Amino acid sequence: MRNRIVWAVCLITLVAGSISCGSGNDNKTTLSDTEIAANLKKYGIKGKVKTIRQRVYWTSEKFGRIEKGKRQNMAAQDFLQVFNENGQLIEEIHYDAKDTEVSRKVNTYDKSLLAKEEYYNSGKLQSIIVYTYGGNLIKQKDIQDGNGKLKERYAYSYTDLQMIQDEDKYNAAEKLVQKIVHTYEGKLLTEQQYYTGGGTLFRRKTFSYDDNSQLISQVTYKYQNKAESFESRTTFGDYNSFGKYQVKTTYNEQDQVTEEVKYAYDMNENLVSQTVSKPLPEVAAAVPASADNVDESYNSENENSNNVAADEPESTESIYEREWEIGSGSVFEYGYDTVQNWTKKVTYKLEEKTGNRVRQLYFERVIEYR
């Protein structure tokens, strides 16, 4: 129970845009093993990782096995991440298919706190993010261009429980352009209100939980001429024994399901399969979301999250698959090393109407440990 509550609190802290989730490290230079593990967990990795080199390939099939084929040119997913001894990311370099550097991010820390992020493109400094703290909580974030000129500024205030309360966004002239106000019950985020710089409410999000403090619903409303209207809803259902949800469903303004994501995990709590399904438009219109045909039982990081089994057992099959044809979607399958970090991810596209899988990409991660 306690682990589930802690997990839910950290998840909602991320949803809220909070910068800290119980840091309490007193700005030490060398962190404990627990704190190091927490830092690495932000990137979905375990163990004392030194570097991660990820490359992307087209898939090929040989002797009935899926293997990596020709190198794919996908700089956003082709990178080297370097971590220091505290489990903090100090450098991330992105490459093209010929291993030529495309962009680079360099992080600088003041003891244990992130002080500055520098972003380079083709070797030239493009932007800088500078952080200012009050204790271990970020009070201000300045986004500057490569010459150090202010582009945007974010200022944060916190509740007595150190949860983010107000997030204020300023433009280059330091004029307030947006404010996000957060409301909590204890440490559980219950509402976010989005205002323009002039004080006009234009969006609102509400969050609901079950008796175990697990997120079960997120609803977004929009405002036009001060009138509130429903915009979208996401429900989270079927939590497993270690507190991770197995189904996430998104609804549109007509309260019709527009996307369903199903997650399957192994005995080590690793995500082994992730299936994204989108119904055909005409089917979605014919089968509206209602209390009669939708099971609204209930996310991840970080997310956060990541996955072997291709087909889930009948007991976890959703009502949507029984009543709908699959319109489109994708499947992600993962393989892990002995430390339980994923080293292989294969992606498939789901064909319209048939739902047959068409293999696409092969992600490979080479992880160096300390």
C-alpha cells in the first residue's frame, strides 16, 4: 500500500510540473545509493549506469527471428547518454545514421542540484537554461538564447508540503503570459487551472483517485467566453500488484474513445509489451463510450516506462477489442539485460481493420555500467 501511494504521489508531481519529489538531500556532493537510484529512475534505468548508446534500425527477419536491419536515420532516438557517479545525466549527444553529431546537451550541477543546461546544434550553442533554487526546490528557470539573452522565465511557488503551487511563465520582456495554479488534497494533485497573463481562465484539469491514492481519471475542460466545456478525458485502470496501471483510455469532446493503451509486465515489474489501439472513425461513432460498453477501471514515467509477450491473456482482454475492429495503432515489445534495463525494443504497426502486425523499427541500447 505504501509503495503504491508513494508511486502515485510522484507521478502526479510530474503531471503537475513539480520540480522536486521529496529530494531532501541537503545539497550534498556525494549521494547515497538510494538517491543515485532515484536519479537514474527518472530516465527509466536501474543499476550504476555510466553510458547508454541507443541506435535505431529497420527490422529484418531471419530464421523466424526478428533482427536489426539497415540503420535508420532518426536523430531524436539515436543518442549517447553519459551519467556521473551520482546517476545524473551530464551529457546527451544525438547522431545521424552515419554517427555524425547532430546536437548535444550538456548539464552542469552545483553539488547535487542541476544548475544549467546548454543546448548545441552543429557545434553552436543555441540555448541555455539556468536554474535558481530555494533550498532544494527550484524557484526560477530562465531560458536564454546562445548569447545569454532572456527568452522566457518560469517562477515557482510551493505549498507547506513542498508541492508546486503556482507556475508563472514570463516572456522576454518579463511580462506574465501564463499562470498555472495547483490544488491538492494532502500531496495528491486534484486540480490545475491555466490562466492567461491577464488573469483569464482558459483551461482546467481535474484528477481523481481511488481509495489507495492511485490515479483513476484526468479530465480537461476548456473555456471560451467564460463558458466551460468538456475537452478530453483519460482514465487509468487495472492496476497490477506492484502499483502500475495496465490500461489507459483517452476520450474526445464527444466522450468517445479515441485511443487505448494496454501494458503488460513481467515478474520483475518490467514493461514487456505496450499496445496502442485507435478505433476506426465509423466504428467509434457507432459505439459511443457509455456506462453500458465501457469498463472504466484504471499510469509512468516516467514518463516516464518500457517491454516480451506479444499477446495478452484472455483475462486482460479489453471490452473495446471485443466490440470494435482495431482501426490503427502500434505495438512495442522489449527485451532486458540482467540488471533489468531494456536493451532491445521492436515496434510494429497495426494494420487497419485486420489488426495484423507489420514490423517496423528495432531499437538497440548498449549500456555500460560502473
